[in-house]
Amino acid sequence: MKHSAKILVIASVAALLFVFSSATIAQEKQFATKGTTELAGTISYSNFTMVYNGETSDNDLSIFTLAPQIGYFITDGFELSLGTGIALLPGYSVLSPSEGESTNIFQLFLAPSFNLRTENKSIYPFVEAQLGYTSTSSGNNTESGFSYGGRIGVKFVAANNFLITFSGQYLLITLNEDGADERNGLNYLTIGVGVSGFF
């Protein structure tokens, strides 16, 4: 396992342990209320389509992704989140100009969302906008750009201060080299299950 992959695994485990410990020690609190903080992690299966000079390719690709996220409820139901997604794609030749090299993908997103408070205090449907930046690097090749999309789903309060999230996400990711006139990148569809703690 490469050094960067080991660091990612250790950081992910530490983040999940922090989420679970925060959920355990926090006082019982209703989700989606003003002042609530949510710490989340998502493991997902993704399917995406390449785009070249504004034209969508017929080739679909798949990857598993791990992405942490932190959110804060500014008012009841309205959450503002910041999230990152990092994936390692060993030997992914389409994104890597040199076959066999790892491609690092870094994402940083601002994600305002509305969580619907229902009569059942355990179920919270939500809709989320996503605006951010994506960068890939492989060897000496770097591509980056503005990315945007959205996510919808439902959060279930599984236990005190612990949520399970089922969601679908669609992102338009831009990965342009300097001076590119047309959009290059990915159209990215994700179906995922996530866990989070709130306090």
C-alpha cells in the first residue's frame, strides 16, 4: 500500500472513531435543530461518464469513494456543510497520462442543505446543493476546475446522536488543463450509504 493510501486509511478510521465517540458522549438532542453539528462519513459506489471538449463519451467508469463532511445547522432544518472527497485510483490510465501511476483526486465542497423535519422524529428527508473545486494530479499532470451538483436522500436516526443516510448524488466535475476552452471532466452519479453523529 502506498504511503498516501495508508495516511488516508488512518485518517478515515480516526474520523469515524471521533464521530462515534462524539455521538456517545453528547447529550440527547433532536436532529436538524439550530446549533446542531453533524459529523459524517460516506462510503459510496460511483458511476461516472467522461466529457471531452463538451461532448459526453459513451464509456462509463466506476469507483468506490470515502468522503468525510461536517455540517452546522444555522436555523432549524437548514444546514451548511463543508466536505472533502479524496480518492486514489491506482493505474487509472484514462486520467493518468502515464500508465500505472496513481491519480489523486481532491475535492472541497460547500453544501447548503434543507433537512425536512417530519412528525416522525427519526426520519429526515433532505435536499443538498453542492458547489466546489476538484483537482486531479498524476505525475506532472494536473487538472482542476469548478464543480457543482446536488444530492437528495433521507437520514434515519438509528440511535441517540447517530444517523444512517441513504442518498443519490449527481455532480458535474470540471477537470481542465490551463487554457482549455471547453469543459473537460466527469458527469458523476453516486448512490451511497453514510453514517454520521450529531451533537
